[in-house]
Amino acid sequence: MMECSVCHSKIASPTSKTISRAYDRHRSHVSSKARFLNVLLVGGDCVLVGFQPILVFMSKVDGGFKFSPISVNFLTEVAKVIFAITMLLFQDRHKKVGERSLLSISSLVQAARNNVLLAVPALLYAVNNYLKFIMQLYFNPATVKMLSNLKVLVIAILLKMIMKRRFSIIQWEALALLLIGISINQLRSLPEGTTSFGLPVATGAYLYTLIFVTVPSLASVFNEYALKSQFETSIYHQNLFLYGYGAIFNFLAILGTAIFKGPNSLDILQGHSKATMLLICNNAAQGILSSFFFKYADTILKKYSSTIATIFTGIASAVLFGHTLTINFVLGISVVIISMHQFFSALSKVKDEKQSGSLEMMDSQDSKRSKDTSILNMTTGANEDASHRVHEDEKRPLLPV
């Protein structure tokens, strides 16, 4: 059960089926304003995601990190919390007369109760943000970006299982093409003889890739479900709790590290440089933008927009660091672009539109049945009243004339 923010009445919480059904109807009636928002989201995401592995690579010194990756994640979450509070203060200044303050105790308590599920993706994101740095130690930036695109298929499966999302056959084929494109690029991604954590390079690479793909995929799906299931809640309220939980989890990780490495590791600014400060700002902006993707757009669109950033990452890493753009990379990117066009083409959405139309037809039929039933009940009731009156008239004794 959840509480209405207007009348404070108890209403049933939306299920994954109702969210998916509402999403299907929304897709068939996308306004030009929503399309423009999607373009802005994709454009901004391409720039931020494209720069992220570049900044991580620039932050390395002698092939490693002089700073604690957990401290970067903690500072990133703190920056996002500050942004959420700033936006809530801005909204409070422009609220209508009589509306409750977004930063009041009652508003915060109610938002916290309704969005407690955000703690799950916050924990998964905390783990994933640390994995990003681990992956950068054994893969070049373009390879990390391509590996992250494997999340698209995992996310599609999770969306189908958790949120009951429907995909056409053509869209599943497009996702298969995406995996083929990534595999082409990954045919020669690791130098021979490299080892990681004492494991053979192939085993270590597969293990890191499996965790690197699964954890953020679960986080993205749970995040989209949590944000859309409480759609009436301000996104900045939701961001405040999502990033607040993330800051708490990362701070606990810092305390845990201090137990094993000593109190010196509590200095969260140790080893940071201008590149890491830019990395923190980039990660914060990327996280904020992702929340708008999950609430107002779609997780699949978010991940596909990240594939566009792969081109930018590959070219930038070649220019800045001298990494070679192999024929595998060019062919892989070509297949990825074809996959994107196929997934979002009008032909691939025919089945979804039919399903949305069938949903609307089912709703109209249900409403028609309910109307017919009510009319039938009224007619039946009227007939019963009439027959009852006739029966009573027959029982009534006739008066003499």
C-alpha cells in the first residue's frame, strides 16, 4: 500500500504489470516534447559516458591508482546529494501557495517510506562503481566501453522477467547483433601472458566481465522499477534517497578499508589530482542524467546511447593515448550501429504497437462489458419491479364498483 501525496488516502501500489502496461501505452503516444527530451538525454549521455573511461585512464599513475577508488565513489555520491538538495530548494521557492514544502519532515518521511526500494540499486551501484576501476586496470578504455554494452542483453532479459516488458523478435535479433559486434571487437583485447589476481588472464577477464555486466544490469532494472513505481514523487526526492543510500554504502566501505589498511586510508582526498576531480564531476553528472533516463525514458535507450559513446571513446583514446583502432573495432562498431537502427526502427515496433492497441481494445471491451452489465442489471431490476407490482396487483382484492 502507498499513500497519496494529495489526499493522503491509502491506494494499492502499482505492480510490474501495471508499470509495463502504462509504459506500452506511453510509447504509442510519445509527444514531440518527449522526443526532444530523449535527444537531449542521449546527447548528454554520449558526452559524459564517452569521457568517463578517458578520465579514469588519465587518473592512473604507473598503471595504477594513487587514490582509493571508493573515495571517488563516495565524493561522487556526496556531490549528487548536494545537487538533489539544491534542486529541492529551488522547487520549494517556486511552489504554489498552500503546497507542502518538499524539504519538510513529513514530506521527507513519506518519500523515504515510498522509495525504500531505492536502497537496492544504491548498493548495487556502489559495487559497480568500484568494479569500473578494477576493469580499467586490465582493459583499455575502448574495450571497457564495449564490454559494458553487454549489459543491454542482460537488462532486456531482466526487464522481461521483473517488469514484464515485451520485445519483438526483430528487437531480440538486434540485441543478438549487438553481442556479435562486441565479440568482434573483443577477439584480441588482452595482451598475452597478462595475469590478474593470480588467475589466468582468460579466467580473470571472464570473471570480471560477468560481474561487471550482471551487477549494474540488476541495478538499472531495479532503479527503473523503483523510480517509475513512485512516479508522483519528485525525482529530486528520489535522487536524494538513492544517492544518500549510495553515500552511506561507500562510507561503510571506506571504514571497512580503514580496518584492514589503517587509519591513513580515511583521508578520502589522498592521491587525488585534477583528473580525479574532473572524474568525480563527470560521474556525478552521469548519475543524475541516468535517473532522468530511468524515470522518463527507458533503460534500453540508456544503454544503447552508451554504445554511441563507444565511437567517441575509441577515437579519443587513439588520439590521446595512441591506442590503435583495429579492424576488429571498426567492424564491431559497424555491427553495433546496425543493431541500434534495427532495434529502434518502426518495423521492430509493429508488434509492440499492436500489443498496445490490443491492450487498449481489451480495456475498451472491459469498459463496454461493464456498461452492458450495468444496463442489463438495470433492465433486469426494472423488469423485476414491474413483475413484482403486477403480482401485488393480482393479490390485491377487487373493490366493488
